[in-house]
Amino acid sequence: MTAPDETATVLFVGADAPDDPNGLLYYLVRAFEASPRRTVKVEPRSPNDPLVIDADRPAALVVVSAETSPANAAVLSKFANEGGTVLFVAASRMSATLARLNGAQVRVIEGVAASPVIDVQDAAVRGDVMLGEIAFDHPLFAPFAGPQFNDFTKIRFWKYRKLPLNALGTARVIARFENRDPAVIEKTLGKGRLIVLTSGWTPADGQLARSSKFVPLMSALLDGSNAKPEGATNGLVNEPLTLPEGATAVHKPDGTVVKLAPGTTVFGETDAPGIYTIDVKKGPRPVAVNLDPMESKTAPLNVETLEQFGCRLVRASRAAADREAVRQMQNAELEGRQKLWRPVILLAMAVLTVETWLAGWLGRSRPVQEGAPAS
């Protein structure tokens, strides 16, 4: 097993305990436990303590799940404007932290300083909701753009929050619930960005943390808004792989090593399933190549699809009529055969009757005549 390519730090500003399965931190730590690309360290920070972000080794991501002090909000705003990513998980309360991250300033009303707030309220949800609109062209959801990955209908949300209309100004909604309420909002702050989730990933809010989409979403957050993929992480047999920059060779599953010309960006010799290892400057990068999932799809095709492929099909009504005609012909043939056998059977029975009568008649003993008396 090769060493990860990089190390990243995620700061979590909130009051959750690391071992609480009902909190956000519990699932966040586990989402980054086994990343093949990098080592990720999640560091909890109390919202009541002063927040310090090392300028020499800045965090790759800061997750905010609770209200914090104005000083900490200023640190977060500076971090985002200098190119960082702040993920704000909305809770149902008046949010001064979100307002300050959005750039709102303290107002003085009649000589009294008034802190800016955004009124965040619980949405009225009947049962559950799911995501209805997703911007797959956005880097956060780009890993799911393929038809085999873009199904989010199995992720249900029990709770989410609503923000006032245009509360974040010129922000982009990159995912909406099926009722068109915003689910994921992104706002550019200087060189960085603020991303707001109106629903968290705790079990009380929904099924996000326990879905297969959660880990790739968190990984995409670490990549940043302008991140470019460094090559494919998986692929299909006989489909070309996108190579990371500086790739020099590819090790195929059968042990064959294919040397690459400088500047090669695509590898097309994926003729067998398995692990393909790409040699780059940072070290070997494994890529899984699988069989096309369609090859294991055994469900029958519908009639319309077969007709599109040019197959001539017999309609069900006609087929049923043909089966009925065949059944009637078989019955008629069987009945005809039975008619042929009837005379033979009757004749055989008559012969047996005659033979039985004759045998009985011939077998009867004749009467013995008494002899004349002796003289």
C-alpha cells in the first residue's frame, strides 16, 4: 500500500463530541479515515474558544456548526477571502455568525450597536424530502455527473432550514430540494467561498452521512472551488483513462508496464478489469477499472426498446390466439385418434365375448345314458 499523496487539515467549529453518533463531528471524522489520496486530520474547536488558523499551514476546510464569537467570525471571513472554504451547517436559530461571514457589518441604531443576524427557521416538512435539482457542472457535484452515480433519490431528509429570500445576496444555489427550497448554497468571498448546507448529515436531519455520496462530497469540499481532477479514480473496461499531469508509465493488472510519452493525457489500453497503477512524481496512483455494470444487468428489456433495435415481435393478443388455435388442433387430433380406436376396441370385446361363450358351451359335459338291465 502506497503512502497518501498529501496531508490536509479540517477544522470543526462546534460543540459536538467525537464519539456522539448523533452529532456532525462523529461522521465527519469517519469520512476521512481511509482516503487513498491524502491524510486528513480533523481538529475540533470549541465555538467559545479563540480560533486560530495557521497562516503557514492553513486548513483545507473549516466546518462551522454553531454560533461563535464576532472575533472568530472575523477570522473565518479572513480565511475565506484569502482562498479558503468555509462550510456552514445551518441550525434553526438567529445566526449572527452567518451574517458576519456574509459580510454584514455591525449597525449602530440610536447609539446602540446592533449585531447583524440572519433569521434561520425550521422548514415545515411532511414526512421527508429529497434533492430535486442538482448542478452537476459545479465542482462539488461533478464527481456524480455520470449516469451511474447521479441518482440522489435514495437520500431522504427529515429536517432542513430555510433562510430569508436573498439573505446571502448574489449567491448560487447549487442544489435544491424537490419543493425548490435551497439545499446547498455557495457564495464567493474574495478568493475563497462560503458554502451553506440547509440540512446537516446527522441522523436527525436525514440519510446523507450513511449514503455512498457523503465521502465523495466531503472530498470534493477539500479540493476547493477551482480544483482540477488529477486523473480518473475509477473507470470501465475498454474506456480511456484520464491521466494525471506528469504520468510516466502505467502498470496493468497482468504486470505489463506501458511507458508513456511526455505529455500523454489519456491511456486507452484498459482491456481487462483490475487495478491500474499510474506512475507520477508524487508516487504511484492506483485506478480501479471495472466491468461495465450493464453487463450484469439481467432484467428483461421492455417491448419498446426491443422494437427500437429492429426486433419483430408478436403482440400478446395474437400470440394468445395462436396458442389457443394450437390447443384446439391438438384436442381435435386427440379426439380423432380416439374415434379410430373405438371400433377396434368394440371388435375386440365382441371376439372375447364369442370366445367366452364358445368355451363355456363346448366345455359342458354330455349326460350319460343308463345301460339296459342284464338278462
